[in-house]
Amino acid sequence: MKAGFNTPLFYHASMMRVMDDERFVVKVGRKGQITIPVEIKRRLGIRDRVVMKVEENEIRIMPLIPLEELFGADGETMREVAREIIDERLREIRREEEIHV
């Protein structure tokens, strides 16, 4: 058997439990695409989009949950509130930048 992704040693290392944390080794395709294991997609409710956060030399992948799903019938109202909060924060940042210039 040639060495690579399908070798037993690599296969056994592809999913391991470390304390209460699961780690998965996944293949990165030529275009930089990865496949999230189906059991993780189901457990976290991942559909077609995720949020990737880079922290030093780690990548965190988190489910992207639309506001409508989080807030049910009030989803559109919550979207408007979120936009207002973001707009206000951007105005604060601009004011702070003007002060420091």
C-alpha cells in the first residue's frame, strides 16, 4: 500500500478525541476547498455558509445562522436593529479616527 491519505496510520489519526474536543484532518483541494464531515455539519446545523476566523495560526470555522432563524418571526426586525448597531459603531470608529489624526 502506498503512503498517503489512505494509509491506516493516517486514517486512524484523521479523527481523534482530545479531552472533550474532536479534531479532524481533512483534505484541502487544489482550489483551497475543504469538506466538513457530515456528522459535524448535522450536529452544528451547517448548511451552505460558515464563518472562518483566523486567530494567530489557527482557523476556526463556525456555523453562520441567519437572524431570521435565531429570532423567528422577529427576524427582520432584528436585522434592522443589527444594521443600526453596526452603523452606529462605524460612526464611533470614524469619530475616534478623526480625534487621533
